[in-house]
Amino acid sequence: MSVALLSSDPGVGAPSPDASTGGPVKESAGAQPSSGPQAEPGPSGATVLVADDDTAVRGLVAVLLRRAGYRVLQATTGREACQAVEQQGPELDAVLLDVMMPDMTGHDALPAIRDLCPALPVVFISGFDHNEVADHLANPSAYTSFMPKPFENAELLEEIDRAVHSSD
């Protein structure tokens, strides 16, 4: 399986795709191209909402999760994430939520998500350093975990698997 790293610059979050550099996705040294869908470790049929304003990051994560056996819904803002939870809440097994997004941040969306689905696991992600988003993450009991970008495929899959199983 190929390992992709999402790059981001400290203090600015994940960059938008740049055609000259190939965007925020980088193949790690020695990685082999994926030969098709991967069924491990994701439970077949579990549904994850991926909310990130960066099209490249959201798309890469969605492909990775689908290959691991997850059903994936996508949102580009915190407001869209809230609407998806309102419409699909009982069918969702986890939410991967970018901390900083335009319109409505992940931090601002979290209380609405909690009101709709109090036990739904929420994994925050951010291209900002944990210290830079600490104010947004001040209530660790309100979310399941935090993953800084960049992250490796295996790390993301393990974290999502833990989140999905935390609601069992």
C-alpha cells in the first residue's frame, strides 16, 4: 500500500494544491503504488464524515478510507458538517473534522454536532501545530482525539478505527 503524507506549513495550516509541487500530498520514500482496494483495518460499512476545506486533503482522505472499507461522506465547512450530521447522524460512526475552516470552524461546529449526536466520535485534524489550536481544543472530553497534519495513512486508519470502535 502506498503511504501518502499531507504536508502543511507551521502557522498556516494545510496548503491548497499547487500544480507545480503536486500539492499537499507527498509519496514517502520506498512507497509502492496501491494495487487496489484494501479491506483492513476498517470495518466494512462503517460511515465516516470527512470535513475539511482543503479539496486535496479531503479527497485523499476519502479515497484512503474507502479503500479501507469505510463509507465516506464529505463536507467542506463546519456548517456543512453540521447539516450532514443532522441528516445522517444515526448512520455515522465517526467524524474527521478539520479545526480551522472558513464559514464555521470545526471548533464552532462541535457543540452542534454534540447536540445532534452526543456519543458520535469526533477526531480533530489540523495543519496547525497543536499548541496553535490549543484554545480550540480546550475541552478534550468533547472530542475523541486530535491528529496533526501531516499524518501517514496507517496513523489515520488506526485513529479512525479506534474512533469507530470507541462508540461500540
